Amino acid sequence: MATRRPRARPLQVARFLAEVQASELTKRQYRKHLERYLGPWLKKHRIGLEQLTWAQFLEFIQERGWGYSAAKQCQSAVRKILQWAGIKGHPLQLQTLHRVEAQKGFVLRPEDLSALDRARSAVSDIGGRDWAMLLTSFHSALRCRELVGLQVGDLNFAESKLYVRSAKSGRREDAPFPPEAQLAVRHYLDHIRSQHARHTDALWIGIGGRTRGQGLTEAGWRGICRRWGQLAGVPRFSPHSCRRGFAHFHTRRGLPTALVMAAGRWRDFRSFQRYQLDLDLDDFLAAVALQEGKPERGQMDASQRVER
């Protein structure tokens, strides 16, 4: 007769979050990993957190399809709740994840912007919203959470600035808001958002589907980028491609690194440097050509247009 497996001990996440000393942003991260991601997996496999082995944790990460950063955040959340519970010597406290050299992140370049512009429906409300989001993300160097977290009151057309709630620090910061993005956003505000928004301050709202009239979510924007990229022949396009594109676009045009870092709100040069690893001789020659006043091959023009 098979031995019945002991009932999994439930995570006391609510009590942990009420007592732990951390910022609200950090607590939201803890809740997301412990309740939304790890909790259901443990319940499905009838594993208590205290019984979770290192091999099982790696299996969980693989099933999620996570990279190093997301897995590390989850491990940090587990370590924190174990520390709060007074548990020592747990495998997740003793073992350490190591970063594996991954494929370089995709950089959105001028020709990709043009391809995405051609693939969108320029006459539909959804196409107008997505194009405004793309240009804002690209020209303001926004992370996915920062982009979808924008509110109408965060737009400062007069000073060409956006007020961003930083995805990393949680602080309110300034980001550039140049005319290329302003044109598309103004069109979206006047002709699209005003017809669909329902009692929300969120800048980007759902048009159809479950989020119709409400703020667009991170998952929603990621899905839009994935489908849009496949349709345009830019299969590796993701929300973060725009932030990488911002770094490349301005660096290869000869702007000082310090200015690009300041505009994109990078504080650590080592992290910023990862965005420039695939700059090559062609980028150098293009930058020199621009300095000499020569037109660059494939020069970006899609960002200047709202409608074709």
C-alpha cells in the first residue's frame, strides 16, 4: 500500500507581507512570486515550501521559462520569507543561481521601426494606440512596467518630458518626450483614448477584450509586441527592444555616453554597457557620416509619421 504524501504546508504570505520591513514595490514583488507564481506550483505538486529542494526549484524555473533575473527575484522572495519564518539551512538559502551567457537581447533599429509601421493598421484605433506606445517606449527609453504605468497627468508637452514611476527604484523620474512621440500620443489622446476610456487615469487603455476601457497591462503589451513582431517579420521584438534601441540609436549618432545614460535613467555604466555589446564598425561609420553631414543609409523616418 502506497504511503500517503503529507499535506503541503501553506505559505503564510499575507502575514509575512504585513510584518516584513520593505518598500511597497518590494512587497509587490514578493507577493507576485510567492502567491501568483510559486504558490500554485507548490500546491499542484503537493510540496510545502520547507520541503522544496533545489532540483525542484530549478524544475519550477524551467517550466516558467524564466531567465536569470526573474529566477533570482523569486529566490530572493523565498529566502526572505524563510528568514522571516526562522528557517535556516534550506537549499534555497545555501545554493546560488549563476548567470548563464544568453543570446544577446534584440535591438530595435530604424529598419525595424519602418517594418512595424508598415505592418500596423494605420486607420484602426488599435493600430494608432500601439504606434503611439511604440514611439513613446522607444524615444523615452521606458521599461515595460514604466510604459503601461503612465497616466495622462504624467505627460508634459510644454517641456517635452514624461514623469515616470521607475520600475526599479519606485521613484518618480523625468524621461524625454520628444516631438516624434508627442505627435503620435496627441493623435491617440484626441481621436482614440477619448472614445474608449472608462473612468481611469491610465494613459494606455484596452480597446476590446477583457481590459476594454481600462488600463492596459504588462502582459497585454508583451503579447501585442510578440504578435506585431511576427506579423512584421521582426520575430524577436519585445517591449525591452525599445529601450535597447534608444541606447543604440543615440550612441551611434555620437551623443556622449553620459547624456544617453542620464536621459535613459541608467545609473550603472556596467549595466548600460550591456546594451552596446553588438555595436560594430558599421555603427562607427554611420556615426562618422552623420557628424560629417552625410545622410545615413536606412535613416529612420518612420518615427516622424503618425499616419501614412
